[in-house]
Amino acid sequence: MMPVARFPGLEGASVLITGGGSGIGAALTEGFAGQGCKVAFIDIAEAPSRALADRIAAATGVRPLHLGADLRDVQALREAAARAAAAHGPVTVLINNAAVDERHAFEDVDVDYWDGNQAINLRPHFFTAQAVAPGMKAAGGGSIINFTSISYMMNHPGMPSYTAAKAGIVGLTKGLAGRLGPDRIRVNAIAPGWVITERQRELWVTEESLAAHVGRQCIPEVMQPGDIVGPCLFLASDASRMLTAQTLVVDGGYL
């Protein structure tokens, strides 16, 4: 885990993270637990999620709550959010992190593929926010952080449904910020650059592609999952209390 600033105001906060069992999500689960938060995370993968919870419990003495659910199932998503609130109190920090950056050819996409892709990459952001917003309002406010990506801003050609979803998340973020702001609920987005997770190394990274990408960054270092934790903590904390409807690009200066 990379060192991050301490945000005392987050201690004891009820935090819900989607896709929190691996990749960037696992770093976020670990990072918020390290702040003393009560963390629940939704992830469909059972074994990696148990291993992550075991590791965090051993390191911090507090075990994050793993909620097994398929984000494509809206009712299951709502039930998972309710379980998080029942265990830890009203969710006051929601991180919509889960996504699947599967490559797909423009000419091969059919209606079923499109709908299934959007059901993972865009639709859950709305319904998770809808599920936790009443509790946030009752608690006096909260922070919703939606994960988008720089992929749609760099005209990535290999996953049009995914990039459409990621662009849609920015619009959703701004719309929810306007709707929920009167209830002191802030809604922002984070747009990571190419963060090199295990999945990225297994599926997409080559020595040449990584060198070319890092070469275009202002900061010529490979981005790691831990690099996203600090910005997310900032957006969750009172340090950003008047910051809403914004998209924070964290890409080492690639754009």
C-alpha cells in the first residue's frame, strides 16, 4: 500500500465500494480501511474477496464486509447496499468503481452485448447512488465518487460501448450533483489513466505499449492502483466539502 495522507474526519465513516475485491477497487478497500472507515465492498468474485478481507483484517484488526452481488442485478445491488447500511450505519461515502474494460469490435456489437455492457459499466452507478442517497440525506450529507476513465477522451477505438458508458458517467455525475447537492451530498468523478493492475498485465500490457503510454505522460512513471487512493480519499473527505459536479483526471499528465 502506498503512503497516503491521513483524513481524520473519515474515521468511522460508513463506506461502500463497488468492485472492491481486486485491482483499483482492492486498493481503495485497503486505503479506506486504513483510515479507520467501516468499509463494505461489493464484488462477485468470492475467493479473491475473502483473501483481501483476511489480509486487511490481519493488518488493521478490522475486517471489511464483503457483499457478494452481481451488479447487473439491480435488486441484488439494492439489497447489498441495505446490508452495508445495516452493518455499518448509513453509507456516507459511495465509490462506484466497478467496471469491465472488455475490448469489442464495433461491427460485432449486437443489442444483447450493448445492453449487457452498459448494465455493468453505467447502470449500477445510478442505482447504487439511488439506494444510498436517503441514508446520506438523513445523515446530513455524503460523498459519491463515480469512476470514469480517460479512455473516451483519448478516442480509444477498441471498446465503443465501454467508452460510451464512461462518457455517460460524467453526465450522470453532473446531473446527480445538481439533484443531490441541496441535501449536502457531493457527487464527483475520477478519471484514471492507464493504471497497471494484474488484469491489465494479463490481458493488455506489452513492453512496447506500456513504454509508449508512459512516454506520453508528464510524469514518466507507471501508474499503480495505489495512485488512485489519495485522490479518492480527498473527494470523500471534508477537505473537498465545496467540490461537486467535477471530474478529476488522474493520469500522470497523459492528456
